Amino acid sequence: MAIEIERKFKVRGDGWKAAAERVQAMAQGYLNGLDAIEQGTQNASVRVRIEGGSAFLNLKSRQLGRTRHEFDYPVPVEDARQLLELCVGGRVEKRRHYVRHAGHLWEVDEFLGDNAGLVVAEIELDSPDEGFARPDWLGEEVTDQPRYYNLALAARPYSRWSAAEREGCLS
């Protein structure tokens, strides 16, 4: 069984940009909505993502926190384009920057479109309690704040957040 152990953080400034070793454009959508997850009628999000010349169908368990079940399956890009047309909510578009820091690979997502202005960094770990060095551009941890999950951003994009939500005054 595939387990993802991931932590998510807001990003301060743009000090990470110079360290990015590559950038990948991504477009993704969800075949099920946030309501079904929040109400417990579905236990996993179902995402389709196109990144460059590749495409994937992804299933991720619904629990919050650092550890979740995750399954990724390659699909033909044309199939993914058609699946994106079936998605509910909005499309999430972003540029993913891959940044190495102190032996870990960080994925810094710079969101576009309705989520423009939001930048988050994720790190995948081998265990939930694994330590890591925090880069100076790393801000507040938002791993346990559902509004930062891509499924939530598809349903209610960053452009619709209140000032308090953007500043992190609400959980």
C-alpha cells in the first residue's frame, strides 16, 4: 500500500527561486468534490493531473495530517484532457519548482489563475517524525489546514479567501 508522508508550509519571499533545479507546469482537477469528502460519503479524492508530456490519475485518502494513502497511475495525456473536462469545481494550475535543501527535495508550488498569489512548499518524508532543516524562506506550517489542500483550492480558490484566511488568522 502506498503511503505519503508529507508536510506543507506557506512560503515567505522568493529566496527559493534561485535554488530551483527545474520547474514543471501542472494542470489538475478532481472527479469528486470537496463536499463528498467533508461529508464522509467518499473516503478519497480522485485527481487527474497533466504535467508536461505526462498525465496521472491519483487517489488520495481523505484524512488530514502528515500521513495519507496515495496511489498514482499513469494515463494517456489525451485521456487526461478528456477527464479534466469531467471534473467538478475549478481547475488548479500551478508551476512546481523543485528545490533541494539540506538533503531534501522541496516542491514549491506557485499557483496560477484563481489561486494566483499563493505559494506553498511541500516536503515528503520517510517517516512522520523525520527531522529536516528548515530553509529560511519557509513560513508557517499548514499541513493540518484543509483550505491549503489542492482539492479545497479547486472548490474555493485563493482569490475568494478573506484577508484573515490569507494572513493565517483562521485555522
